[in-house]
Amino acid sequence: MSYGIMKIKNVEMIEITPQVAIKMLSKNEGNRKIAPSTVLKYTKEMLAGEWRETHQGIAIDETGNLIDGQNRLMAVIKSGITIKTTITTYYGDLPTIMLPLDRGKTRSLADICGNGINSKHIGVFNAIKAVYKAYSAIMDANVATSMMNKLSPIFDRIEQTCKISITTSKNITNNAGISRIWGNGVKCAVVTALLDNKPISILRDFKKEIPLKNCCKEYLAWDVEMRESGMGGGAERIITDAETFWGVLTNRTFYHPTNYKKHNECRQEMQEILHQHFEL
């Protein structure tokens, strides 16, 4: 079967309750594995009231088999929130691989800004952008360059205070040192804290092989757990890292990502600070 003979039978707007989501997921054959990080992101958005209707809803075939939307449905179940969305029904009995979904390439910051921004800072910038816009943003090159100019003194301050460069990559093979946690989500949280003149001295605890503070020990254990579970370094993981480390930095408390309320509060605190300094 080719794309050319795939035909839409019906499109309608419906309410998806947790009960409806459970029923739809009961016919979910041939899909990719559910992505826990994506489900977590969607769940947070729903609980925070940030979920919005878009053109990309749920898709099924005539037999009721789920073609697209499993992560959204799982988030409805986990959040307990009812959402409105479109449901598209295709003629026939379609394997999920027949639909050309989500294959567009998002423009990177390098594509937009060219040589106007140091490429070594792009990962940090994208993390800040993602937190600022709650996962989605298209950056104007002039704004991006202005933002990087403003952050340069912050980057210098981090190097002077913590003896580590903002461009240093995360090194999970280290048994001690800040570099073992130095991913873009953590960098985003640290930069945001410095923009608000918050102390970042707790970073020094990570220089020890076994940190003294419980929140640092718990963060390290969680970071290892996430790596071993296969949760990679995509946008969802980066934002979750930023929210989690924000709790460590500002409250000396490790909030597990399943603590949706606290994670929403951490993200909102970071967003408020970033909105004071930038217009993205």
C-alpha cells in the first residue's frame, strides 16, 4: 500500500477522557514504543493548563486500531485531564508505518543564525529557549544574537566561580567533578539562577566523589537511572533536567520528575526570570 491510496474517511473533534484513552490504547498494535519522556512532557502541559488543540490529533483506522497519538493518550491517563482533540479515521486496516508522520526537519539555531553565534553555545541556548517557550520556539536570528551577547558575562562568571566552562561537555565517565552532571539542562538552570543573582555554590558539592548533601546524591542517582533506562538527551530530557536541577539549586531539594506540581513550579519560576531578561 502506498501513500497515494491512503484516504481519510472522517475527521471530527471529540473529548478524550482518561476512560476513552484507556479504551483507545487497548487497540494499539504495531506502534513504536511509548516514549516516557514525551508522555512526561505532555502530562506536565496538561496539568499546568498549557495543553493546546492543534492540527495533530489522534488517528485510527476503520477497525479502531490506533495509528497515531499513543503518547498523548497515555498523558491523558496519567494526568487525569480530559482534552479536546481531532480524531482522524482512515479507510481500511492500516499498519502504523504507512503514515508519513513527523518527518519534517526542524531548523536548528545554526541554520537560522549562521556564524552569528558561537556553535559551542548552541546547546545551552536551545535549552534556555525550550524552557522559555515551554518546549516550542522559532528564534529570530537578531534576537538570538542579542541573547548570546547578554549571556556572555554569565558564562564568564560560571567559569570563574565553578572552574568549568559553559562549553565543557557532560562526561559521565568521571567519578567526581561537575562535568559528570554538566548537561545542557543543568547549564540552563545555572544560567537562569545567575540571571536572578541566586547562589550556585551547591555545584561545588558535585566535585566530591560522593556529595555531602542529600539533594545532590539523589540527583546523581536519578541521572544514572535515566541513562540506564535509555532516556536520552532530547528536548524533553533537557527540560526535565533543568526543572529537576532548579529544585536542587534554589531549594536544596531533589524533586523527582513524577512530582508534577513541583516541576511545574520550577519551570514557571525559571520562565518568569527568563521573561524578565529576554523577549524571545
